[in-house]
Amino acid sequence: MKQILITGGCGFIGRYVTEELLAQGYSVRILDSLIDQVHGDAAAATPDGVELIRADVRDKAAVTEALKGIDGVVHLAAEVGVGQSMYEIARYVGGNDLGTAVLLEAMIDLPIKRIVVASSMSVYGEGLYQTQDGTPSGSIRRRGADIKASRWDPVAQDGSALTPTRPTSRSRLTSPRSMR
Ligand SMILES: NC(=O)c1ccc[n+]([C@@H]2O[C@H](COP(=O)([O-])OP(=O)(O)OC[C@H]3O[C@@H](n4cnc5c(N)ncnc54)[C@H](O)[C@@H]3O)[C@@H](O)[C@H]2O)c1
């Protein structure tokens, strides 16, 4: 049976990925530091048969141990607060960038076939909107003045209203920017 390591496997997406992999007959091990901001004091509940290693993905020794016997990795351990990342920069770069670097370095000499790394919905910027006559509106950019005035929905260049449309598709060009 193939064994998959899921970093951040106790989080929102990790829990679904764990369920899906188990349903497909994989064996799952999770490495998760169970950060307070996500888990509080709650004990993490993992499905039967799933091994949980409580450790930080920046801890090379723990990551090396967690990778023993692993065939593939799903890397979801991350700090995910977009707004918070703008003023707790060292914390976010540490957990997300350094964490990913430690994981990749620990994998270098291992025969692991595949690693899946989660991207961010923020790469799509503001998603899809349409003008009042139904024309899709491509590149949306919020204006600082509008946000300060609590006008949340973006407007067209001529100031007319835009409305959000369907979910953003994966074929959409990226537009990675966000504004507080
Ligand atoms: N939730 C979404 O809608 C969404 C959309 C697109 C992409 N993503 C990406 O998917 C990934 C997971 O997101 P999520 O929504 O499940 O987040 P989440 O906060 O629910 O889960 C993240 C998990 O990682 C753990 N963690 C955080 N820092 C860690 C560290 N340094 N070491 C070990 N474990 C750590 C946390 O304890 C938590 O269990 C992120 O990279 C996020 O950007 C999420």
C-alpha cells in the first residue's frame, strides 16, 4: 500500500485530502504542528489508522523522520491569513517559505515520486465580475479609497457597479495581487 505524507493534514483542506486518499486505498501520515490560531485547545481528531506527528515543518529532524517510507507528499502546512501576512511577515515567510524549503531539502536524496504543493486562491486576484449588461470584466483592481469608505464590491473604470459571477475557473489567467 502506498504511503502519503500530508503536511498540515489536520487543516481545512488536509482533512478532505486525508479522507479522499484513505478512500482510494492509500495509507496516510500527517505532520502538523496544530497551530493555536487554527486549532485552539481542541485535540486534533484524525481518522482511524492515520498516524499524526505533531511537529513544525521547519523542524528538519521531525520532517526527516516523517518522510521515512513515504511514496508521495501533499504539502499543505501553511499560515493562511492574507491580511495578517502583511504585518506578521517574518512569521509567514518562516512557516510558508522556509517550511517548504526544509521539506524539499529533506526530500532531496529520497526516492519520493511526487510532491503536490497547494497554491493560493489569491493568485487569481479578485476573481470574476461582470458589468451591468453582463459583459465579463477581466482585470479587477480595488481602490484603496473605496475600501477605506467600506465600498467592498469593486467598480468598473467608469464607476458603474460590477457583480461577482460564477466561481473562478482554473483556466483563468493569474492576477496575483490583493489589497488590505
Ligand atoms: N482554504 C482554501 O480555500 C484554500 C484555497 C486555495 C489554496 N489553499 C491553500 O491550501 C493550504 C492549506 O490551507 P487550509 O485552508 O487547509 O489552511 P488551514 O489553516 O486550515 O490548515 C493549515 C494546517 O497547517 C498547519 N500548520 C501551519 N503552519 C505549520 C507549520 N509551520 N508546520 C506544520 N504545520 C503547520 C496548521 O496547524 C493547520 O492544521 C494553504 O497553503 C492554503 O494557502 C487554501
